[in-house]
Amino acid sequence: MTSLTPEAYAVIEGRHSDPFRYLGPHVEAGSSVVRVFLPDAEGVAVIDEQGHESDLQRIHDAGLFEGRLRNGSQHYRLRARYGERLVEIEDPYRFPPILSDFDLYLLGEGTHVHLYDKLGAHPTVLDGVEGVGFAVFAPSAKRVSVVGDFNFWDGRRHAMRVRGNGFWEIFVPEAKPGAKYKYEIIGPDGHLLPLKSDPLAFAAELRPQTASIVIDQNAIQRPQPAPPGVNALSAPISIYEVHLGSWRRHPQHGGRWLSYRELAEELPAYAHDMGFTHVEFLPVGEHPFDGSWGYQPTGLFAPTSRFGSPADFAALIDACHRKGLAVILDWVPGHFPDDPHGLARFDGTALYEHENPQQGRHLDWNTLVYNCGRTEVANFLLGSGLFWLDRYSIDGLRVDAVASMLYLDYSRPEGGWIPNRYGGRENLDAINLLRRFNTELFSRFPNATTAAEESTAWPMVSRPVEWGGLGFGYKWNMGWMHDTLEYISKDPIYRKHHHGQILFGLHYAFFENFILPLSHDEVVHGKRSILGRMPGDEWQRFANLRAYYGFMFGHPGKKLLFMGSEFGQESEWRHDHSLDWHLLEQPRHAGIQALVRDLNRLYRTVPALHELDCEDAGFEWLVMHDAARSVFAWLRKGRHTQERCLVVVNFTPQVYRDYRIKVPFSGTWREVLNTDSALYGGTNIGNAGAVRTLDEGTTPEVSLVVPPLAAIFLVPER
């Protein structure tokens, strides 16, 4: 054995920070030298381009070999001997870098919006050889290796080179799509960390396993685009919110969930038949815990493997688009779990999170908060959001828990948070990230949209960044949801004392571009289902629900219903059970489903109900002070003068006859929907399909029969 340098021992012991400096081809003292580290190999030969073979000298029993390269050629292969077995392989340390200097420049300044094209694992051909390029950000690491199926999970075999400000990379020849892998990292203190999944993995193992999986993104067939204009402020937007794991389960096979492919066969057809314009999926990014519903993701670029492969997920999106449905994904840039295989202390330091727990840990969810002030972290989050639209033709992102991102003191006790540089409670870094995210998204995907789940009075959430807003397309109207659900949960006899809960939402209905959400959050944790909140006997409960849905679809704002609510699910939602589809065997539940289908149809086909959803010019109160009878009436307006819809809602079980309401046009007003129709399980009290305006007075007026616990919609005949 020859005398070895400290660098050689660092390679052998798996602690060299840049083994490319020692391994592979080098010119030393005017000669071409190659060094190879192949643990367990008994002998290694180098084969040059002409096929000449030269044995390398074994310089350490751990598997370190050295020798000269004939003609100085760097295009060579290795032949390793393991007992009687000979294996011909490529030397990963002879290949050039993966990341260009320009990539490193963009990554360093945080403007690489397509960082998912460079970081992560990418099947590629380098120097004429097929393999996989791996790249990961770990600036404080002393050593990073990729380990996986292709190297016996041995961190000594593919130690990576470090580039720029802590980006580690290596090309692994002959690694293939489908290979499982992780990163083995030695932290700044010299300690070996738990194996880490790839932050930019495009697929991962099914929990409880946590390895990342190499995916050839270019082999996935891109979904066709959604119809144009589906997200416009003037478009009808009725969203069906779905948790993929519990929408419908197989009654056989242990009640397992449907796969992406099975969902593609059933879900788009159902949502289309029900008249929805959009489906929204609870987060599909990979996550370790089913009970988080996806809201504690470890894979911001990987569709969960619970339901199939990324190609299967793309097929589901394509099936939705083919049915004319746009697809919105819930996206979670606010926090992440502290599972040891994930982002927590990724390189041995608080890399993705804040070091100080007063900034870096959510007390409500016991999760970690992204450090949006770190350039590379902000770029990572931005890239994640754009990735889903770019690679899977997603039509919009609903951003979860925006309020928790905006406020440094969110759900923190006094003295338990750190003010910003001006002494305030606003999270300036998160605000900048959200503004940049929306700006980049709308500039690159002008037909897409974003929606903020923001529960405070933060101003101009859905107003342009250049106006000082956050730049979202829409904002969930959490105030409307809270006030109206509280109102409808009260016995009708008491509603006259809470009349303002219905009126109040119209005071601010046009401050933002609102979505009216009856979401998954409203049917869990003891809140009961939407039907479960309705007071009274069975008839009144269903009538209340029908009236409430009629009120919602007549109210300004886009619509969102969580799955099961469209047929009156009785029980709270359970993420590990199917919806109670058997309820549709009962006429009252089938009636609710029929009503929602018809409300969606009406909302889509009557321009007055959607064209000016987000403008005060599209709404006019006609009856707002009849608290004694709990009746409300308003006019919805389209862009053209004749596009009008009269909406009347009665939140009591009384029938009101000869109820006079002034209308803008004389003539016949057709009753186009009545939630009290027998078709929906009601008493069939109404206006026999139409009313004519009275001849009395100078202003046209209609005399209506207002059915009990019901909403009616009337439009003028042209």
C-alpha cells in the first residue's frame, strides 16, 4: 500500500466535502491519473475509448484504487471485480457539473422560477451516458451523498460536489426512473443526520416509508388545458371541494380509497353532472400523516403516492378538463411538519425554518414555519406554486392559512413573538413572498387564479400588487360563512333578533373578490355537518338547508361546497371513511342533491347571478328591514339591462301571501327556481311558475306567495 494523503482518508471515511477534488480523472505532475473508490471491489481496471484495459493499483483495502489514464482520455469505463463476478460501470466522478453558472446565479439571487428543472432528481443523458442528475440545497452540510437502490444505500459511494452557495450535485450513471433514494448528510457539527427525503422529489414512497422516487417528468403526458375564461371574475365559479381519500371508497377490499385512475372515471363525471364548474382538491402534496388531510406536507412537488403515480395524477386532471371542469389545488406554503426525514433542520441547521421557536414553530399545529426571508426558501416556495400549474396544468391554487403567514403574532401569547424591523406585527417577508407569488403566477399563467384562505380584515387581499394589495384572484369570505351559519343554526323564532347577521355581509361584499365557502373546516371537530346545524323537526331541517343553499347561490360571490354537503350528509366528515352515499336512497337527501344540481345550472345560465359577482353594480337591496318576518329580497344584475334576477328568501316556516316587492320592469316575472318545490322535498307552495306586475302605482310591483323556509328566483320575460 502507498502512503495516503488526508484527502484519501476523508474519502474512505465518508467525510470529504468535495470528493471530486480527489476522485475521478486528474492531471498531476504532467500525467493523467484516475482514482476510484469502490468499496468491496477486489480489483478495478480502466477501459479507455479504444477498448484498452489497464489495471488500477489498490492503494487501500477499503476499495481505493489509483492508476494512469492512457492518452489522457477522460472518456473511460471501469471494470470492477467482486470475487468471480465482473461488473462494467461508469465512473460518476468523471462527469462534468450539472448546474450551470447561470443556474447558480439565479438560485443564489432567488429568481430561478423553474428551479424544479434543476434541483431534485432528473433522468438525463450526460456525455452520452444515461443516468440521473441529483441536486440539493444544503449550505451548512460538511458532506452530502445521494443514497438509494443504485448504490446499496451506502453514503460513501456517491458523495456529491458542492457548488455556489451550498448546492450539492452529482450525476449517477445508469440510475433509472423508479429508483428510490434519499440524501445522507453530515451536519456542520460533524454528526450524521437522519436520512433526508428530497425537498424537490417528484414522487415518494407510500407512508410509512419515506424514500423519494426518481420520476421522468418528460414521460408524463400533460393534461389538456381547461376551457378558457373559467376563472374570470365575470364567470360562474361553483367549486366542489374534495378530499380524494374519502370522497368514495370501495365497499369491498376493506373500504380502500379510489386510485387517481379510478377517480378519473367517476369524479369528473359526477361533478359535471352536478353542474359544478371547478373541483378543488385538499392538498395532494406528499404527507406522512393521513389525519393531517394533506395540510402538513413533506413533498411540495410530489403528488401523494396514496392514490397512484404522478402520471396517474395527471390523468385525473386531464379527465376533469375533458369534462369542462377547472381544477384548484390547496397549497400549503405556511408551515411544514418536523418529521426527521423532512425539511426540519435539513442540513443540521434551521435551513427552511426559523431558528428561534418564537418565529419558527406554530403553536396551534406544532409545525415549523418557513423562513420566507431566506432567499433560497422563498424561491423554493415560489417554484412549488408554479410547478403545479406548469407540469400538471392546474388552473388555480387556494393558499392555506394565509392569516398565519401575515401576522408574526398569529396565535401567540403576549411576549411570545418577535416584531418586525419596524416594531410591528406584520410578517414583511411573507407579505413580499405572497405578492411575488401572485405576480409571477398571473404573469406566467394568465388564465389561472389564486384564492386566499384569510380570516382577518387584512385589506386588499384580492387587489393588484401595484395598488398595494396582495394580488390574489379571490379571497374566501370567512366572515360570511361564520355569520350566516350562526344565523341559520338558530330556531326561526329567534332569527328576527339576529337579522343583522345576514345584512352585515353585504356591507363589505365587494371589498374583495369573494368566494363563499362552506368548506371541510365547517363539518369537522364537533361543528356538525351543514345539515346537522339546521334546527327544527326533520322537515324544517331539510327546508332550512334548502333555503340556506338558495340564499348562498343568490348572494354575490363565487360558491364553494365541500363534498357530501350537496346531498345533506348527516354526520361530520371523517377522512378515513367514505361519504354516506347510501343516504341518496332517501327522498329528502336526493331532493337536496337535485336542488344543488339545479342551483348550479341556474347560477351558470343566468348572467345576472354571476357576471357582476364581485361588483356592487350587480346587487341591489329590495327588502332588507323585514326582521319581523325574516324575509330578504334583492335584485341581482348582469351587464345588460334586461339581465336581472329577483331573489326572495324566507327564513321562517310561515307562508306569506300577497308579499309586495317593487321590481324594475313591468310584465311577467318567471319563477325559475323555488327551493320549496316538491322536486326537492318541499311543500310545493309558490307562484305557479310566474307572476305579472300589478297595474297599481308608477313603479312596477309584484305580489308574491313566499313559501316557508325557502328561496325563490324570478327573472323578467323578454
